Amino acid sequence: MKFFYPLVSIGLLSYNRDKLIGTAINSLLDQSYPNIEIIISDDASSDSSAKIGKKYASKYSNIHFYQQKVNLGIPENSNVVLQKATGEFFMWASNDDTWHKDYIQILVQLLIKYSDASLAASNLILSKGKLTQSSHLHFSKYSSGVKLIKDYLRKPSLLVWGLFRTSLLRNAGGFHVDNRPVYGGSDHITVFNTLLQGGLATTQKKLFYKTDSGYALDRFEQIKHNLFSWELIMRIIRYLTYPLLFAYDLYYLISNTKTSTFSSVEKVRIMGWCVYWYVRVNVEIVFQTMIGIWYVIASFLKNQSTTLKPRQK
């Protein structure tokens, strides 16, 4: 019996990663799953990323390239590629990540096996230079309903990079976009809305290699060594805006729960876990900020001590 391979659409978000985008595209082209389309949307890059994307599109018939005239930002650009998708399944891809060759094959099998699942995901490895960290999903092989929502809110994971059932992702509104002053959207709300639509299927295999483009793996190292840069300062400022962003998230978590198809009792339980999530992440922010302030003070005192140390004659 011949096996049917549903089309998988991959929305590759391109922006100023000309040194890495080729590796990301090659990793997707090397997938063992035979039926994919790659939709590249370059978000007005100032480097040669667009040129590289166009070159691949001219060479491979299953790669489609789109150039944005102005920078849309990640949330809006994410919806551009989703709108262009024609596959039964869909995944977002970053231009600096790579995937195990069986990533799509395994996740498609999960979505076929669990027909009520809205999303499938694997464990991942986060890396930055020589630093690596494994991230393990804390979900069962398949879960749904209030238990799934509770488990997700207790410990949100990077599920936004998993494989979605396209119809349910669109029903959930695609990538969540709103009027928050920073970033303009939320991958957290995107995943939450999707999980309100259906279950989650997972594999404990490490199939996704995520590049840490921020400071998740070495958050305090540059502060410790007083290696301040304009980029680091801007990230610190953005980090301090997180409580505001969490407030936006809480609003949409509650609002979208209210309009979901869950029963009244289930909605109350989910909203309780939404409040739990909100309190927990704000406590974590305060704790992490205090650690950062301590390292700044310690670095300052160390530098002062070195400056004031009398010179030997």
C-alpha cells in the first residue's frame, strides 16, 4: 500500500542572517520527509539574506521567496508566510536554526496518529557558540483539554517552533498580533490559542537545534565581566519591559479562555492557571533582575578597587 505524504508548508522568517540562512535552508532541504514547500519571507534585510533566498528559490521549485519592502517585525512576517501556506501541516522556521533530518517525518506521523492534535513537538537543543543546553518537554506523548493547558502554563515551552495542523492554527488566529508597545505580538499566546483548539503530541527525541540569538545561555556573563554594549543595554531595557508584556499576555489568556469551547467550570480552572502563570513569571523577573543588579554592583566595585589600588614603586 502506497503511503500518502500530506504537504508540509515551512514558513522561513528571514532577516539579516546572511551568514546562517543558507545552513537553515539546506537543513530543511535535507529532510527525509519528501513533500514540503518552503516559503521564505525576507523582512527588509539590510544584508545579503534576500539575495541568498532568491538564489535558492530560482534553483528549487518547492521554494517560494517573498521580499517585504518595509520591516514588518516577527509577528506580522510570521502571518505572511502562514497566509501563503498550502499544506495540511505548517511550521515556522528561523533563519539561524537547524533540524534533524527526520524532524518533519516524525512530527507528521504524530499528527496523523493523533487526529485531534493541533500541534506536535520534539525536545530541542539550545546552543550559542560552544554553550549548549538540552530542553526537555514535560508533557505526555499525547495530552489535551484542561490538563494540557495546565501543564503548558506551569512551564511554557518553545512549542511555537513545532509542527501545526494548519487549519487549527488559522482557526486560532495565526501568530498573535496586538498593540503592545514592544514586539507587537506573542508566541506564548499563539501556542495557547492553538492548544485551545486541540491536543499536543510529543516525542522525547532531540530533533530541533535552536540558536540562542539572545542571552538565554549566558545571561549574566557579559554583565559579570563588564562587557556592556549598546545591544546588551537595549536587551536589558527590553527585559525590564517584560512585566508589561506579561500583563498583555494575561489579558489575552483570560479573554481567549472566555470565548473558548470549554465548559464554564473548565474555563474557571484554566483562568486560575493563567493567574498562576502571571504571578510566577513576574516573581522570576524580579529575582533575575536582582541577580543582574548584584552583578553590576560587584563589577563596579571590582573595577573601583582595581583603579584605587596604589601603584607599587
